[in-house]
Amino acid sequence: MKKVVLAYSGGLDTSCIVRWLREQGYAVVCFIADLGQGEDFSAIEKRAHAAGASKVYIKDLQEEFIRDFVSPSLKANAIYEGKYLLATALSRPLIAKHLVEIAHKEKADAVAHGCTGKGNDQVRFEVSIGILDRKLKILAPVREWEFKSRQEEIEYARTFNIPIDVTKKKPYSIDRNIWGISIEAGVLENLEQEPPEDAYLITKSQITATTYPKYIEIYFEKGLPKKIGSRPYKLKTLISHLNDLGSVYGVGRTDLVENRLVGIKSREIYEAPAATILYTAHKELESVVLDRETAHFKEIIALKYSELVYYGLWYSDLKQALDAFVDSIQKYVTGSIKLKLFKGSCTAVARRSVHSLYKKKLATYGREDEFDQKLAEGFIKIWGMPYKR
């Protein structure tokens, strides 16, 4: 039999895909990636075998995800269309990398995914796989098979005794990892309706969030967070802690009508407490330590970086070149930012760095002012000279 490695989530689609691929003459090897979604992976593994998988790989990729994907994105201040901190988008090239590695190990003929034909993830998987191994065949059953509805898939699963949860109503499509949660479909497709509270998984609403503000100070070293207050943390533990803390204060919710890569607009809501807190702190620290021209150019880099991640171009030459630029200026991004968390907001209230370019004696309007204001007249004349006609 031919062999295929499937990115397996344990949901209805990928469970049906296992059986469907077997009917197409493939032995199916399932790959399950633990990215901090908090699921019962032993139950998912059993479901994969019940659906017909010949072998199942389960890999804890959280450390690799944070080190090689989240950290570079944080240093770049990558945020798509001003709201989306790219949690799902960042995970896809990592999953693709391990799909290819397992395919090589298993001497598989192909890899497969369960993405639909109008989403972004199909592009992220297939472009990444194509860059890593251009000869590997890619299968996308959801784009090809005969099922026209979720109900048809349910009936198919029941026919072959595939153990899936079809009794609990799930109106939303959810993707979750340690960096954030993406939520779409259901009532969210109505742009005139506010997202209901049951759409959110971890964050409290502004109404029920804690009455009093919380102040935290995050210390960065060369662009990466190392401490909260005086306590050092490993990055995975730090992110988990900030997710718990931010959720209590309602931090990290966004509601975005975004431009998908395939050309349609879609509405998604996101929860990313830790990502929001760290992005805010990192950006504020850069405002203190980077000179004006570098800071302004970094905004352009951040925009392009977020697009490359969103568009599935993580392994592109341009993205790697942008990483080199970002890393070159992170040597100054050391210091601490004090933040105020309150009723869904995350605000910087104090800043400190040994590389700070802020000089109080030049900025002050008090007695200690050392700025020679007489020089301003000449500066203005020279600055404005090219624009006089």
C-alpha cells in the first residue's frame, strides 16, 4: 500500500479523512502536535486507531514552537492587520516541518491535511511543505471528497464506527495553542451581532473582570522576556502564567474582520492574553531604546513580517532576511516595562532601560532644562528649505 502522513487533530474532518484515505489505497500514519491546546492526547490517539490509522505519532512541540516561532514573531512585533497576533498562523509551518520529517522517516509517498479550500491554513501547510520537500505529494481530501455537509461526514463516521463527539453542539470552529485561540463560524458570521460570551474560552468579560487593576513589571533581555517582577521564568512557564493572569483581567480579546489570503473577508475573534501583554511591553521597550529612524523602519518590517507569517511564507528567503534585521537591533531591547491590567486593557505605565535614549534634561520643561532652544530657529530654516517655492 501507498503510505501517507496526516496532520491529525482528532476532530470530525480528520477522523473521516483517515478512513477515506484508506479507501483510496493508503496506509495512514497520523501525526498529532501538542502545542499547548490542553487536549486528551491519549483519547485522540485511540480515535485515530479506531478510524483506521496504522501508526500514530504524538509530539510535544511547545518548546520548539515558543523558541523558533513565537519568539522571532514577538521580537518582530508581528501583528496582522493591527489585531491578530498570529497564533494559528505561526503553528502551521512547525506542523508542516514535522509532517515532512515523519514522511521521510516512514518513507511515505505523501502527506495530508484537513483544511478546507477557502481557508488560510491550506496555503500555510502546502507552501511550507513545498519549500521543505518539493517532491512530496500533498493530499487535501476536504477539497476533493464527496461529502457536502457536516451531517454527511457524521453519517460516514457512524457507518465505520469512528468514535467522534457528535452529541455536543459546537457552533464555533476553534484552533488553540499556548500563544492564542482562534474562533470563527456560527453566529460570528453575522457582522451585525456582538460576539456572545459563550464564544470565548478563557478570558473574562470587562463586566466580570476583576474590579481592581493589576500591576506587573516584565523584564526583557535582548528582546525576550526573562522575568516578571524579580522572579525569573522559563519562557513557556512565563507565557502560561501571563495567559492565566491576563484572562482574569479580560486582556487579549480581539474582534477582527480580516482579509484572508484567498481573497475573501472573514470575521474571527481571538483570545491571546500573554501575547497581548508581551507584545505591548516589547513595543513600549523598543520605543525607549531605538532611535527614531530605526523605530519607524521597524514598523514597516513588522507589517511585512506579519504578512509573510499570515501568507504561509515562514520558510521564505525574505522572512529569514527580516529575522536577521530584527535580531541585529534586539541587542538594545533590554529593560523593564511596568504594565497595568484592568477591565480588558493592558497599558504601559513605567519604562526603564540601560539603553534608554530618553534624556530628561533635554525633554523637561522644568528648571533643569539643558535644551538650547535658540538652535531651533536655524534647524527649522534648514529643514523647511526644500519646501519653499
